[in-house]
Amino acid sequence: MPDDINKRITIDPEQCGGRPCIRGMRIRVSDVLDLLAAGRTAEQVIEELPDLELEDVRAALRYASCRIDHPVLAA
């Protein structure tokens, strides 16, 4: 994963069931993605979750993109 993602997305087995979070806070990447999927803009997400920064929202999107961008091998 790119360094900018590693600095902003943290995974701690003792926090949020080991789900990826933003900068060690209890704001999960999935929370950010759910808000964006519901039609909120990045600015609206930040208004709803004021501890976030714009780069956190971008990192959540990049993290999701990296997680699903893998080759699928057909047997």
C-alpha cells in the first residue's frame, strides 16, 4: 500500500474488531465509504465527522481501491 494510505489508515486488532480505521480513531474506513455511497460529498462527511480531514476521506477511497484491485485467477 502507498505510504499516504499507511499513515492515515490503521488496523489494530484491539480496536473496532480489527477493521481499518482512520488515524487510530474509532472512525472506520467503512463508515466513510458508507457516507460517500449515500451521496454525501467529502465536505459533508467531514462536517458529520469533524475529526476527519479531507486527506482522510481520500485515503479511505484509495484504501478501498487498493483492496479490490487484485487479479482474479480462473482455474
